[in-house]
Amino acid sequence: MYIILTIALSCLIVLLILRYQSLLFVIYAVKYEIIYLFLGFKAVIEDYMYRKCVDEIKEFPLRPGDVAVITGGSRGIGLRVATRLMSCDMHVVIGCRNVKQGNEALARLKSAGAASGSAECLHVDMASLASVRRFAEEVLARCPRINVLVNNAGIMFAPFELTEDGFESHLAVNYLGHCLLTHLLLPRLASSAAPGVSSRVVNVSSCAHECAAIDFQDLNTLNRYLGTVAYGRSKLAQVLFTRALERRLRAAGAPVQAHAVHPGLVDTDLFHGTAVKLLLPWALKLLFKTPEQGAVPVLYAAVGTELEGAGGTYISNCSVVPCSEAAARETTQEQLWARMMGMLQLETFGGL
């Protein structure tokens, strides 16, 4: 194993030198690749140790008449989450960029008898705040009630790009777009809760948040951009948002609870083009979870009865676990919340 890792790291360094042609930047990039390597190794071990516990969760409660909204639900983990929510007899609204692809995937699942509930696909581009607003308007027009919001859509290790709103793409897609969507749907989530059954907001984060720190002087990661750094920061931002939102929900007495979830290391399209996929393609099939397994912790956060009344948690392998020290710091949560409100030009959040 040590020999394989050494060879892989050597190849990675060569690739980085060829790409960036700057020794200092290569050192910076290699540092983060090593951090991700060890973080990934730790996550694989944890996923293996607790896989039996996750696999034992076969069923989730039936929720006839309830509605779930999920972003990025046309493939990967999102599609499996949507399917299992339908199996709970829920109506699922899937927000995705490729509506045709989403409808085709749903048709295949329905023809195979994979789900008993219903679903529909609506267009949304989480990189565009205008698109998020249009999506929210359409969801609210179609759905008199919303019980679950799963903020799942995301990008990983993408090249540097600023969105039409002027935000770095990881920050926009993984974090800001979902903050705005939560704000727009929160009043409907609150009004849809039943006695003893809170509505839920689930932010699909990652163990990558553990190696990240928020640079408030450079939220767009303009200085020495690395996709690994931008991704980790966006996932940390999600956990910080979850904690800050939960605090406000409790203060307002709102019947909604928020959770952040690490689904595990899952073999999905997100890893296409990454170093591990290029250098160790067999590792994903051998060591990573399947999308079906990765969906279970997300479903646990979305509809698991054990979590009722226990919001603000960070969940991994269907267990509440500590988040990173940076994510747990309330001062950082509040500072990022204030910046988020400014970036989205909001005076109040979700009617709270």
C-alpha cells in the first residue's frame, strides 16, 4: 500500500509541475493533495468500520402526502435519495440542470418498480441566483406544502470560474445558491410541519470541511486558486450555515430543523478527472461506497425518526459525530452568516 501511494504521489507531483509550472504553487498544491489523501484514507476506514450499521437501515417511515425538494437529483447520490423518498410514498421535486436526463432517469426507475411515490423534475442552475429564484417560485406555486429540503447539488475540484453573479463557482453552487433556496422555501417548510414531526433542511456536505478554513479576506479564492481548497471551503461553509441556521430556528421556535451530512466517499461522477480517478481508477470501485450506500445517511437526516428534535447535527454513517473545530466555532458561523446575508442582499432570512 505504501509503495502504491508513493508512486501515485510522485505521478501527481509530475502532473502538477507540468500544469502549473511554478514550484511554490506546486508545493502548495501537493500539501493539499497529501491532506486530502490522508483525509480520504481516514474516511474510507470509517466507512468500512460502520458500513454494516448503514446497510442495516433498510426502511424509512412512510410519509404519504408529504413533499421533498432535492437539488441535483437526476443522477448519483441525489437520484438514489429521490428514489428512496418516493419509496416513502412522498412526492419529490427534483431540481436539476438537465431536466430531460432527470425525467429519463425517473422513467427508468418507475418502470422497474423502484418507487411508489411520485416525482417531477424542474430546471435549476445553482450557479445562478436568478435561476434559483425562478425554481423556488415554481416549487412554491406547485407545492402547497414542503416537508423536506435536501441541498445536494454540487461541484468538486472545478477550474476557476466566476458565476454571472460574481462568485467563485464552488462557493456559488455548493453554498450560496442553497442558502438562497433555503431562505425562499423556509416559510413553506415551517407552515408544513406536523405536530411532533419537524420539517427538515439537509445540507449534503463532506469530510473535506475538516481540512478547510474560511478566508474572509478572499471568499472567492482569487489568491492562489486551487479546486481542492475552494471545494473544502464551500463544504465548511455548508456546516457553518447549518449551525447558524439551527440556532435561529430554535430562537424563533420554528418547527424546522437543519442537519449537515457527510455521505461518505462515494463512487459518483464528481470524481471524474480527479487525481484518484486518473491514478488509481480501481480504488473507487474497490474502496468507495456505492451511490445507494451514500444515499442512506442523507435519508437518515431527512426522514429518520431518531433525529426528531435534534437539529444542528453533523452526520456521518448515520451517526451524529463532531464536526471540525472551525465548523463548531460560533464566531465564525456568525461572521459567515453576516457575509452571506450581504452577498445575497437579504435583510431577513426566511421570515425568521
